Amino acid sequence: MTKQWMILNGEISSTTFVFFNWINDANTSTSWRVRDFSSPGKAKIFKPQDFRPGLSPASILASATVKEPAKGMNTEIEHEYWHNETLRLNFLYLGKSNGAAPVGEKPVPEPLPPRLTSAETSTPSCQYASTRLSAFFVPTTSTDDWRRLLADPVKHWRDGYSAKLLAERWQPANGFPSEVKAALAGSAVFRDIEFLCGFPEHKVALPGGERASQNDILVLARTPDSLVSIAVEGKGEESFGPLLADWSVAASDGKVVRLQFLLDILGLPQAIPGSTRYQLLHRATSAVIEATRFHARHAVLLVHSFSPANSGFGDFASFLQLHGQQATEGTVITLKQLGDITLHACWVCG
């Protein structure tokens, strides 16, 4: 009999999940080992002799604070999958990103928050980052500064498209444009909201691959009671990108990990319609992650539309329906409570 788990056990490490393998065969002697996938590169392998005498596999499982069945991928060759899985579990349960202490060290354990579920999501305490992103930001003085931040400054900087339209509307305002401020202030929660700072083309790292969620603007604002994280998505006539069904075709292991992470963070069930726009999932997740990082109590997915035909509003409305809510233009809609953070959404016409 072989048992495989991802476990959190203070006897081994209280700062990272580890892969625990226990072979208990009547025809062979019992053996067990631990693999630490928390660091990129080759996994660290630990055998019973690396720990205190008398530590048994049964006692390890019995005393584990959390244990998750580990199935599927071969631990000998699929390091990237198990590395991402380790980071995902560390993030969900411990509220930490990377840099876990090595196995064998005995740091003082921290209180364990409840697991994220589709019913009630407990938000982590810091930004997820499988790859560390820059912590320094340069002020903008003109729309040209916005342009150079784009992934493709030529292709994405076009008249009538969201990147240029947003820059031309937000840079001169040096804060919330009037229509955005009016929409937010129409909510009792954000009646006295104050713009603090904005970060064009702000990247938020996600598990399951190298590509981050690149927000058109990440705004940090405040009310008299709390900070507010706002992920702004500009909208021209272009679409919101691929449908979830298309994005998931022949999904890699990384995509499976990423989608599970997005659903966990947003408190959504495992099966959601394939017609959902993937971009709205990871953009809303960005708002929640950054709300957590800045200890904000509110996260907002804000679509700033410049489309005369309101292109994409149907996709936005479908996303809100996943949370049991109906979309209304120019109105802040509260979607749900995610632990200490309230998630909202708003469609603003510019």
C-alpha cells in the first residue's frame, strides 16, 4: 500500500507543505520519505534518518495540521507541477508566497487560517508570487509613460483601444475620472472614497506559469474605514479575450493549477460555464490578492468602458451571475464576502 499526501506538519516544517510518501507493503519493509518542492529546481529529498528517532509515518499523518491527498503527477519528473502545488497550498493555508524555511528547521508555528472553500474564502496575508516581481514603481508624467509599460507598445497602443483610451482619460485626471468617481461614490460603502495612487500595467503573479495578470491599472484608494484595492480593466471594442472553454483546451498542468487557484480565491465552484471570460476571473483575483497584500477590506473589479455599443457588457453580466448577482451600469455591485475582504464589481461608461 502506498500513501501520498501533501502535508503540513510541525515535526517536519511548519512553514511549507511537503510531499509525504509512505509505502507499507506486507511483502516489503515499511519505508517513507519527504520531498520539499518549495524551491525552484530539484526537490530536496529527506529520509527517516534525517529526522528525530522514533518518528513514524503513522504519527506524521496523525499529527499533520493539514493533509491533502497527492495524486497523479510523477514526483521524479514533474517538479514544476509539484513546485506550483506546494506554493498554491502555502498560499491558501499559510498566506505566504515563497521563500519557505528549509525542511528540518523548527521555526515558531503561526496560527493556521481556515482553508479557502467555495462557500467562504479566507484570504491570504500576502501576494502570491512564484516569481518575484519588481517592488519599485516609476511615476508617470504623460500618456507616453503609460505606453512604454505595455507588453507590446506598438500593437497595443491604438486609437479606439482600451490601453490608449484609459491613459488619455486617467492621466489628465491625476486620479479618478469624474464618471468613475461618481459611480463609486454612488455606493454607500464608497461614498467618501479617496484616490491614493494608481499603477498602470500592474502585474500580479499567479501560480501555474510565468505569465502574470497584467492589470490595466491597479488603484489603491481609501474610505474613512478601510483601504480599497481596485483592478481597472479598460474596454474598447475589443473582446475580453478567450472564453474559459477555449483557454482550457488541452490544458497544461500549469493551467489546471492556475484555474483551481482562481476558483479558490473567488469562492467559485469547480465547474463554471465555459462561456466565462478567463480575463475577468484573473482580473478579479488580482484585486483580491492586492487587497490582501495591502490589508484592504474591499476589492473591486472595475471595467471602464469606452465602447458606444457597450461591447462586452454581456460577458461582465455573466461573470456577476456566477456570484448570484445582476449587473447594472454605473453601479457598484457587491458580489460576496471572501474572509475579511468584500469583493465588488462595477461597470463604468466613459
